[in-house]
Amino acid sequence: MVIDMTKSVVKPKNILRTLKEHNDKNVTTIKQVYSARTTYRRSLRGPRIEMQHLMYLLKRDMYIH
């Protein structure tokens, strides 16, 4: 659920609020939401560092040659 909401560019505080609304006994913290989002983003870029990933995306989407 966190990954789907991250893909939809939902703010972390709204992700946490939605999680707690779906389950009253949920004890997730905002730090756990941020960690899950970071882990997901790292899995997308693979072994590349952030700048390398940015250059990859720019080239892939033909912003640079």
C-alpha cells in the first residue's frame, strides 16, 4: 500500500493517516513510512547513485543526447 501511494506521489503524512484509517490497531510510525519509501526508491535505481540515476532518466527520456 505504501509503494502504491508513493507511486501516486502521496505525502508521507497522508500515507500514514490512510494506513491508520484502514486499521485502528496499526502502530506504524512516520519514520517507518519514510524508510519504506526510501527502500522502494533505492530498488528502482539499482546500483546507481542518485546523480547517475538522474542522468540515466534524462538520457532515457531523451532530454539529453
